[in-house]
Amino acid sequence: MHTTTPPTPAVNVKDESFFKELGQRIALARKEHNITQVQLAATLGIAQQTLAHYEGGRLRLPASLLPALSQELQTPVDVLLGQPASAKAPAKRGPTPRLQQRLERLAQLPLPQQRLVMNMLDAALGQQPTR
């Protein structure tokens, strides 16, 4: 008996290459372990056609399937996502992810707004305003 998963949104142009590559890595790992689409789909509780769409990059793969895929294919999630396998990544130096996201959003603002934010930061940090 197959459990139904909620409909997955179609892939937009921006994400298309990521999902195609992800699908290719899933298909490669599946074939390396001599597992058919039918077998893997049954294990995951999805239809074979849905798995075919994931492997072809035509549908977004729900993140909730990654742990089960990783286990069934005996492949770390990082590898499925295209990251090199590593024992333990060293601690990252630099801004925290939250600060990094804000800095990236700041860079998208018009220059006058960037200057305003920088002046507020400089004032809060007790420095001379940026010109």
C-alpha cells in the first residue's frame, strides 16, 4: 500500500539545474546499488512515476525524503546534494548565517539606503560615519 505524499510544486527555472543534478545523483546511487525505481519508490512510499520525475528533475524532491533516500542508497545526504563527503567540517569563521543573510539583503538595497544603514551601524559602534 502506497502512502500518498502532498503534491510537489513544479520546478522553476532558477532551481531546474539543481534538481536535475540531484535527480542524476539519486539515479546513479540507486543504480550502483542495483535498486530499481519500483523498489526504491515502494520503500519510500511513493509512486514509481513520482520517483522518475524526481530523478529527471521535473519535480522538486521534498527535503523530508532525503533521510530515507540517504539510508536506502547508503549515501550521505551531503553527497546527494552535491557536496563533497567529509569526515568533519572545520568550524566556519566569519559572520553567522543570520548576519550573512542580512548583509546579503543589505547589498540588494539602493546605495542611499545602504549608506543610511552603514551610518546607523557606525554610530552604534562608535565610529565615524561612512561617506
